[in-house]
Amino acid sequence: MSSTPHIEGQCAVRRSPFHQSLGRSSGSIDAMRERLPAYGLRTVRHTLLNATIAAAVAVAAPDVFATEGKQAQSTTESPDSGTSASSAESTVLEPVTVTARKTTERLQDVPESITVLQAKTLKESPFDPGVAIAGHSPNVQWVSRATGSQWFSIRGVSSLGTPANYADGTIAFNVDGVPNSMMSASNMLLDVDHIEVLRGPQGTLWGTNALGGAINVVTKQPDGTRDVHVTTEVGEHGYRMGEAVLGGNIVPGQLDGRMAIRYGHENGDIRSLYTDKLGKRDIGAFRGGLRFTGLDDTLITVTGNYLHDQANSPLYILRSASQFPTSGILTEPDLKTTQAGATVTVEHFFKNFQLTSISSYQHNKLESELDLVDKLVYDAIGFPASSNVGRSTDQENIFSQEIRLNSIEGAPVRWVVGASAMRTNGIRWCSSTQCAPPPYSGSVAMKSNLDTTNLGLFGDVSIPFANRWEFSIGGRVSHDNIEMKQDNSLGLASLTGSNSTSQTYPTGRVALSFKWTNDIQSYVSVARGHASRVYPLFSYPVDGIVGNPYPAALGWTYEAGVKADLLDHRLQIDASVYHNDIKNGVMSYLDPSLGAFRTTYQDYKTSGFELQARALVAEGLSFSGGVGYIHSELGANGAAVNTVTGNPVPNTPNWTATAGLQYETSAKAIHLPGTLSADLQYQYTGKRTADIDKSYYLDAYSLVNARIGWKNKDLEVYLFGRNLFDKRYETFGNLFNGMQLVSVGRGRTLGAGLTKNF
């Protein structure tokens, strides 16, 4: 029987055999920047250069790593093929394993709505992985306003408008178990194994600000598996991408290693009347690690990552502009993102349980120069237009530590207990007309220090009983301490102040599941979610007083679902229904009495369902897809005047859908060795309101991605079309003096690629 092609969400996660067994500044903003600590970024850049040289050497001499015989067998497989050896002998869906509850389990056994995406999914949008994650996950949105202002929404639970700071999120974003902030959610996600999209509150196990769900990214680990390959792609609009991966055993029985590098570029594809085309990207990224295996029953993994991303995306575009998208911005934007981090993971395997420690440091920095004036917009409303460039630098340093004990894989009772701590030091420098009140607008540089400490104790257990029943219960006690300090370059007392807050709160989840058969399970669950209190990072003191934070968002989520593995493991169906009741979501609104925008907090509710399916239709032909529905409704708020009750939640479509067909067959039909493959993906996002006032709706859109390829042994050549029909879809919207302003997604890219394994 011929080899079964990869099925999205159905490839078993590959693991090693061992793991299976187991003060004030003055002057201009530029002067302030000069006082920034180096944080070792120069060293990281040198590391990236050295890594590039090492990759080139590895390609020229692929035997640089000692390789055991069983590892060498994997060289004929594409690194992202997701097809196991058994696939060639049977046409069944392989079970997926996930770590949603911090232990390895079959996806079908976890009583919650989850989407698992394999690494190849990210290739549809290599420079913006959030687009691919949301596009393949029903009821998930990637809201993209501008570089550094991007966030996820799950089931309509999200920031209402623009987030007030980089911790004002409702969706946790984790990479290899390390919590990330919203600033790093735009990470390139290099060398990924798979991604788990968890719906519903996840604060019990994944910490603060997981009110609506969590996105868990699992990268490929230095597990000793030999993997040496290079990939290059070229396409229209100047698109080019090069990637190299080098992995294997370094010292037999002692040390394994893996590293990946990527460089990328694409020209802008947004017409601009007064500057070069906008939307250009230049990217360099590195991820690497070492794993020490010489200690009995212990693994020590050290990993590091680095990203430099430079773009010239505009802040907004006039929706009614002719030849949309066209920008009338007068000065070309300049946005630079730098991310660097290191993680040390220690795993010790006892007879009946496992000890895990994860220690991490992250440094994120965003430097932006943005013209706040678009001549097309100002001409439309009758305002004189002159360039008004705002400059800001956002920087954060995050230290996190988690230590936990959990049951071993396959234990009759699944359990985990642990503790976590995270410290975030955030700094913002801002020199813009919007950063300070008149008469200081544009003449003073404001500085904000937002420091947050979060501590947590957590536990979760699943107990089987009465043959087919399972009861799960978990909880976390968290403590937040948040301090905001603000001052300015001129030392003005009226624009200097501080405030602080602290809060201790519980989150938790209870689930009851019943297995009708070994392959069919139904469940019900109730979960309590909680976010942190919010200080607006983009505000300033009034008469020397920093305002109190907005209350923490919290909510209850009720869910019921069914998971079924049918037709002799050729069809898997996941279905779930849910209801979210959220209190105190932070929002922006138009106050009619003042004729200006204000910030307050807002209650809202969302209800709906997800239906996901994966199937082997015929030999060589597979299907994957899903549909999601959300009904959302705003309720009471903290404003003096409430005119939005009953309106939909912004950026929340009623309907989302995704469908994909994958086909693989022998190339003998065209007189070639090897195999031919084809992949066609369709994604739909319905219309959604741009703001809480329901001023207008962002258009519904459909995206189509296609890929055809030929593979023979260690060589693959392919053609691709991303956003095949060149849909210029809207990713964010707001109203300014009656003008509808939007952000826009990337247009079509046609190109070709090649992957060579060594």
C-alpha cells in the first residue's frame, strides 16, 4: 500500500526514545535610548553570524555529527513531512499527542477543544505566523493593527479595541512552556514541531492572562535525531527566504545539538503616494540548543533564540482611497523589532513521576518612527496635512521560572503540581503629539516604567472511575504585584508620578468525561478565568497623579463536547459548544459628552460552537477542516454613558471556516521517480464590527493557498501560491472624524521553493 500523506493535526509528535520512557533621564528620546543597557545583544548577533558559518560547513560536510544507524534512517524523510514509518503500511490516522495539561496525552483523551497544527502550516505565512495559526483554527482571530500591535482572540474573548499595554492580553502565548508577552507574539516561530491552540480559560496550568485560551508552540528539540537540510524560496514582490537546519548527535551518549537560521525579505505591496511602497520586511532569525544526556535519568536542555525584523508598515490606510490599498503618509515608517532569549530546561525521571524545571530570560525591543498624518485622510476631512512623526521605544526584560512534578506518561491517574514566578520590567519612551498633553505635545519625551511580578501555585489531576468515567479538577492561586512609574525628559512635576497595585486570585477548571467506547468520548467542563489589572501604557500623569488601574477581567466558561475516532481510525471528529461570561474587559469608547475617546471596562458574553474533522478520503487523499460560530454581545460598562449594550464584540466574526485537501501519488505517471504532492487550503472569515460602537463592519474574506511539489529521496522542488486570488483583506479598523481607517493584510505571492536534505 502506498505511503499515507501528512494529515494536518494528525501526525504523532516525534520524541526521543529516552523522553518516551519518561531613574529619570533628560533631553531628547535619542539621549534616553543611548542609556539603554546593551543586554548582550551584540554577543547574540555574533552568535547568529557564527551559527550561519556553522550551517554552511555542515552542508558541505554533512558527516560532522556522529550518527547512530537508526538516526540515519530518518534522512530520507522531509523534516516537516509528518509521515511516520508505519504510514507506508497502513491508511489510518495516527494519534496526536499534546501537552495541554503539562503531561503527554492523546489529543482524543483531553476534555477540551483543541486544534493541533503541524509545522508545514506556518509555511503559508512564513513572516507572519499568526495569520496561519488563526486561519487553520476555527473561532480564532489574529488582529493585526501594526507592527508591535498584534494579538490573538479566541471565541471572541479579546482586548476590546487596542490593548492598553503589552500585558493587556486575554490569550496566553507560550513557546516550549515559557510564557511570552504580546510584544513577542509576532515571533517568527523558527524550527517549530507543532502548535497547540487551546480554547477556554487556561490559567490553571498556563498562568496569568489566559482568560480566553492559550497558544502553545512546541519547537523541535536537540534530541539527537540527524536532520541536515536547507530550504530556499523565491517569489514575486521581491520575496526570498533561506533557511538551514543542522541537528544530530555530537558526543554519543553525552551531547546532542540542533540549530536553525532563517533570512528573509519581501518588498512592500502597498501603494504609497509620497514614499516607497509600504509593507517591506527584512528578517534574520536564529534558534539553537544543546541537550546533555550523560546523567542518569536526567536531561538538561539549553536553548537560545534571536530575531531582528525591520519593516515599514503604515499605521492605517483610508478605506475609501482609490486603488486600495493606497497610503498618503508623508514620511516612510521605520519599525525595528529585536527579540532574544535563553531557556534552561531540566527534566529528571523518577520511577513514578517526573520533575521539570524551566528557567527563562527574554529581551524584547520595538523601535518605531511613524508618521501620524496621512494626507489622503486629512484631505478628506478638510484638515491641512504636514508630516508629524512620532517616535517610541518599547522594551521589556522577562525572567520566568517554573518547577513542577507530574505523573509519567500512561499512568492511570494523571496529575501535576507546581509553582511559577515571572518578573517583567517594561520601559516605554515616547516622543509624539499623543504622548503628552498641550502645551508639551511633541516637545517632551515621556518615560513609563511598568514592572510586574506574578507568582503562582498550581495543581491538576484526572481520576478515572466506574470503568468509563473520568473526573478532572485543577486550580491555581496567583498573586500579581504591578507598579507604574512615569516621568519626562524636562523633569516636569505635573507629568511625573507613580502608582501600584497588588491582587491575589484563584482560577480553576472542573471537567467530567465519559467514554462510550475506547474511541468515542463526551465531556462537560466549567472553568474560571482571570486576567491582570491594567495600567494604560500609552497614558500620562495628570497633575502628578498616575490613575488607578482598570479592574482585572474575569469570567466563567461553560463547555461541552464530543471526540470521536471512527471508520477504523480513518475519520476523527471533534465538536464543542461553549458560553463565555466576561466581566471588566478593557475597552475604548467615544464619550458623546466630551467628543473624545476614553478608556473604561466592559462586560460581554459570547456563545457558539466548533466542529473539526480529519479524514483519509482515499488512498493518498486526505481532508482536514473545521467551522466555528460565535454570537457575541456587549453588556454593561463603567462609562458614564453606555450606548453600546447589545452590540457585537469588535473583531469577532460570526463565522470562520477552514478546509484543506492533501494528495500524494507516485510520479511514475509523468515518467519520474519519487512522488508528486498537492495541497489546497481554503480559509474564511466573516464580517465583524470594527469597534464597540458598531461604526462599520470589516468585510468578510476568503483566502486560498496552494502548493504542488515533486520529491525524490533527499530533494524536493515545489511551486506555491499564497493568497492565490490576491484578496486585500482588512485586519483592523477604527473611525477618525467620520473616516473609516483600516489595516490591510499581505497580497498574493507566487513562487517556487527547494528543499535539500544531506
